[in-house]
Amino acid sequence: MATLRRWARVLGEVWYGMTAYGFVISLKQERAYAERIFMLTLFGDLVGLPILPPYYSLRLLPYILPSINRWRSSMLRERDLVDILAHGESIG
């Protein structure tokens, strides 16, 4: 019985990989892109691009504070041409 369950789990994972895995990965990439744009709009002044007045940014700061360091390092990270083309970002 345990072998049958193991095979069912393996077949389920293979089926997931063939059908939904690519969709899930693209959704995660789109979510990360939208989150980066949102953070840039709110806290662009941290990287030298002020867009919104600080009042609105400070009101949202308690909700965004846990992810600021990760966002800041991803925005300031040097990117290669391969990274840009792999994520479908614009070069210029």
C-alpha cells in the first residue's frame, strides 16, 4: 500500500510539472515584478527616485518595513544582459 501511495504521489508531481508548473512560475515572476514597481513608487527616494510625497510613504511604512531590505538590494543589484533578457525586462 505504501508503494502505491508513493507512485501516486510521483505521478501527481509529474502531472503538476507537465501542466501547472510553468504557469505558477510565471505568476510568481509577475507578482515579484508588480511588487518591485509598487515599492519603487512608494519608496523610490531610498534609491534616489522620489515619486510620491513622503507623507503617503510614511503611512504605509509599517506594512512594507519587513521587505524593504530585500527590495532595496534587488533594485541596486547590478544586472547582466543575460539577467535582463531572462526576465523580459527592457534594456534601456
